[in-house]
Amino acid sequence: MSTASVSVSVVSQLSVSKPDPNLKQIKSAKIERGLSDIYGENIRLTTYTSDADVDPIKTDWYNADPKKRGPVVPSKFKNGLGKHNAIGAHGGPYSIYHALSIGTRQLDSNHIADYTSGFPSFDFPQVPEWSEPGKIVSLDPFGHMTPWLYNSIGKKEGVEVRPSMAITKAVLSIPEIRGEVQKGNLKPDGKVVLNEDGDMACTKVAVDPVWYLPGVAERLGISEADLRRALFEDTNGMYPELVTRPDIKVFCPPIGGCTAYIFGNPANLHKEDKRLSVRVHDECCSSDVFLSDICSCRCYLIFGLVEAAREAQNGGNGMICYFRKEGRCLGEVTKYMVYNARKRCGDTADNYFPRTECIAGVKDARFQELMPDILHWFGIKTIDRMLSMSNLKYDAIIKSGIDIKERVEIPDYLLPADCRVEIDAKIASGYFTNGHRYTDEELKKVEGRQWQNI
Ligand SMILES: [Zn+2]
């Protein structure tokens, strides 16, 4: 089946019926087959369930026994073309850089990873949520143990199995946290979370997205067929198997994942008699890293870290779940266009969401419905303090079955003046507050500053 004629038949099966006037020209154009020494002479555009050489490794997503659950294998390396059981590629967006490393021959396509000392710094226990139907659909619960659980099956089947999660330890030296220690607002404990200099100790868990498509579709309230078609079409056909392989239920999408930063003893995280403060934070590079003052992101992140340290020092845990969801998942290019429109058209709170919608078409594309999976992976049942005002995050967590005892809003004095436009617009749209919720008339009077040079 692996001939060029297969490629042509694939094109005909996937094409719309209307003839393409350029088809003759396309047909006569010479198709260059690069890297033939690595990939072979033939290019297989996709596979079909009916292909004679297709025999995917068995998976059973909600099986609690990792051996019966089976490994997630998107790679077509070695025997993977017939045996892979996931669509997409390992590594989220970094799969593209992996391709460049192969293309430039800086990476040997036959490289076998040696994970010998990469095992987790803390062994999080398997909890029932890992196999409870519908509970975890956007990450692989066994993704941190892949090299050790599935090494033998990888060797036996001749396929590449790679981890999609990793767990390590870190020390965070954050200027604001050090400042809080110097001011006496945070006390060093020397062993749990804070040292004399104000450095924070944490355990951190990196998660690449792995989607169980039937579960993701159910979470979003659409059919699996609609989900597959949208993913296929809107990525301009990047992953044909989304439509040609309905038997493959797992997709490794080329998107950013999440990192959980855990403060305090990670062994307590799932214990209901231990207190837990959580901030779910969506990436905002301009504020989080570069301290732009147009939004409240870094301020809230720092507030979350301070509260996390306090909870850890009180014998509980603090946790920041940091999602790579830049600019509400609309991206920085859209975000900056919105900033321009806001600053040029009157930066008032009543215009905050309309300015986003007129460029992006939507207010938000973060789909918080998938966010609680990381909380369930830890076995969390109750969050004592939710360090977020977002109704979207709150609703998603509650709907997923986790209880939230207290919602904590960021104190006003921590907010830079220019971010009032954002925060007041969000409060008016449904964000949690114990304070004042602005009326439409009042929102018109909340105005950001004009562009200025310093
Ligand atoms: Zn921001």
C-alpha cells in the first residue's frame, strides 16, 4: 500500500467533487521527495482503517491497569505507520521543531531516548479519577511513566513511546516574593517552602496535551465527528487521520500544555483533611514575564504565589496551574491588535470585550471545560481557596465535580491603574467580586491611559 499511487487515491477520496482547474498543472509538477534516505521513496499522505498494513496497538482509555490501557503512540517511526494508535505528534507545538531537527539532520532519526534518570522527583499516587469515565480527557494519566511502563511493548512492537508528562523540583527566586519576605509579610520557614532569601521550593509537573477525542467532544457538547472535522479543516488538513481513522480515538494536538507548581508536601495534595489554595493561571507573556501593566495577570500570579506559600506554611498546599493559553488562546498577534484598537478608539471598560470580538470574532477561546483535568489527575476533591475571579474557570471546576469553598479576589491595591479597564469589564461580565459591579454607564467612565513615551 505504501506507493505513490496511494497518495493519489487519498487525494481523490478527500477531494470535493468540483474539478480543480489547476489540477493538470499540479499533476505535471514534479513532486520532490526529500529525505528519502530517512523516510523512504514513497510518501503516504494518510492511513485508512481498511489498509492491509494497519494494526494499531490496543488502547482502552479508561482502563485503570496501565498495561491494559496501553501506551499512546502517535509516532510513525519504525513500525509505527501501521501500529500507531494516536493522531498527531509527540511534544505539542515542539513537534514542529523536532521536524526541523530531523530536516536539518541535527537529530538522528534513529535516536533512541535514554530516560534512565528522568523518572519523577515525586511519585504521585494513581487515583480513581485516572480511569473514571469522562474525568480526564485532555492528558495521558500515565504520561509521566510512559518510558518505564511501556518500554518493553515499545521494543516488542518496534514503536517509539515517549512521555507526555514530567515531574521535577525547582527553586523559584521571584523579586516580589523576596520583597514580601524582606517586608516581613511572608515569614521564612527554612524547610517547607520559603528560605531566608525568599526563594520558594516547589514540585512542578509539566503536561503535554493528549486528547481522548470522544471525551473532549462530550465535554464541549459536540459530536466526535464535528470535532474531528473542525480540527481537520481548520488546520488546513494538517492531520488527515482525524477523518480517515475514526478507529483511532487519541489525538496529540500541536498546542501548549500546562505546568502545575505545587508548594508544600505534594503527598498531601489529594488529602481532603489538608487545605488547598489553587490559582489556575492562563499565560500572558507580556505581563507575566515582561510586566506590562495593561492587565492584571502578573499581579494575580504573584498574589497566587504569596497565598500558596501561606497555605503550604500552614500545613496544606498551594498550587499554580499555569496553562499555555496566551491572549485567551487568541494569541499575541490578536491581543496586540486589540490593544491598538482599544488605545485608538477610546480605551474604556465598556469597549473591552467588543474590541476583542470585532477582531477575533469571539471573546475567549480558552475552553475551560478541559482545564479541570489536571486537578483530577492529582485526585483533588475540594479547593479551599480558589485564587481567581473568573466565572469560566469556577463554573468548569464545579461542573467537573470539585467543590470550591471560597473564591478569593485580588485586592485592589495590587492592581496597576491601567488594568482597571480589563478587570472592571470582566467583573461586569460575570467575574466574581465582593466589591462593586459596574453598570454599563459606569463602565464607559473607566478609562485606560493613552499611549505615552516614558
Ligand atoms: Zn495579561
